[in-house]
Amino acid sequence: MVRPTNSTPAVELLRVTQRFGEYTAVADVDLRVDEGEFVAVVGPTGCGKSTLLNMIAGLRPPAAGEVRVFGQSLEGLNRRAGYLFQADALLPWKTALGNVALGLSFAGTAREEAEARARGWLAKVGLGGFEDRYPHQLSGGMRKRVALAQVLIMDPKILLMDEPFSALDVQTRQLMENELLRLWEEDQKSVLFVTHDLEEAIALADRVVVMSAGPASRPIGNFPVSLERPRDVTEVRLTEAFLEIHREVWGLLREEVMRAHGQA
């Protein structure tokens, strides 16, 4: 997909630094996510990937620099972003329907309308007929589908994803990756997807950003992914084009992984 470089980005980090006490997690980070772009961020453990997401979500302001959302400096929570965490954020005492409708209820939507829209989203993620199931009655993949519907029902313009599928088995993970791509193709939200899995990053994204080893981590690599869409994440991994991109990115990422391992 070709996007105009002069358009206002959905997310922009300008010389952003974040500190935790005396520890500098990320330093002088410049990062841009264009409207409708799917960007994956990879890097060694502890390189500040989740820290970037938290600043973009407005959960923690940067110690220095600026976060911009659609050209405006972010103050407080990012109301235009949805956040899908690694761990399930479902309420165990609510059904799948109740969990998906929760955000609309908090926003003041009438119960009947909220539940009707929640039913539609559960059907959209393949869980029609499971509305009355509680989280403990659902598999890991089903819970992740509920969580995805819970975020997307609010129609965020930006989707922040922090290793959302890492706890799933390989087969379920690939099913969820394809499900995500199917839903993303419908309206192409701006996505920032954090993962430790380089293959996952390449299979999903328009662009892969590599972070350096911490402390004071920063982006050191920016790799466009020219694989055609729509994609099947299982099939695309077998193509020569995929392997070429993987070799190129891994050549840089491996050095940072080894450096982080040596520091540990």
C-alpha cells in the first residue's frame, strides 16, 4: 500500500524519552505511524517496546519529547486508541456478551443497543452462539477473540497491541493472526503491534521497526514489508520474498539480541 508521506500521521513520537527513576528505558525516539498503516515493533527483551505503547495510550507521559495523535499533542489518555494487552482483561463475572458491551455501557449507550452491537461483534469474530459463556468456559483463542471484539466495538482509529497472541499455541496463534488481518482489511486502522516474534511481525505488518537493546533504547532499523495483501500468515511464511525480508531484519535484530544477552 502506498501512502502519501506528506499526510498527517496517526501517531508521531518526537524525540521521546522515558525514565523510571534513574533508569532510561527509551531515549530520543522518533517514530511515525501513518493513517491506515500496520507497523510492527520488534527488539530484545527490555528494549522499551511496551513503554512506547503506554506513552501512545497516554498511560504515562514521556519524560521528554512529544507524542502527537493526528497532529495534536497528546494530553492525558488517548481517546482515539484501543489497547489489546498480552494478558486477558476480561471480567470473569461477566459473560462474553457483557464483556464486549462493557465499553459502550461505560460510554452511556443504552443497554439494549450496547448488547445488540456486542452480539454483532461476537458474530464477526466467530463467536455467535457463545454470548452467554463466561471467560472460564472459553478456550484461550476464544477469550482473545472476545478481547479483540471488546476493543474494536469502540471503533478506535488507532489499535495498540502488546504481544496479544504470545500465550496461544502455534495453530491458534496463526488463526488469530489471520482473523486480525481480516478485520483490519475492513477499515485499516492505524496499528502499532509489539511482538518478540519476527516471523509474526513480517507476516502481519506493512513495516517492521527494530529497537536497539536497552537501556536508552531507540529505533535503529526500519524495514518496509512489500508482501502482497490480502495475506495468509501460514502461506506467506513459505515464500522467498518473506525469507529475504526475514534475513535482512534478522541480520540487524540478532546483533541487538546478543548484546542484550551479554548485558544480562
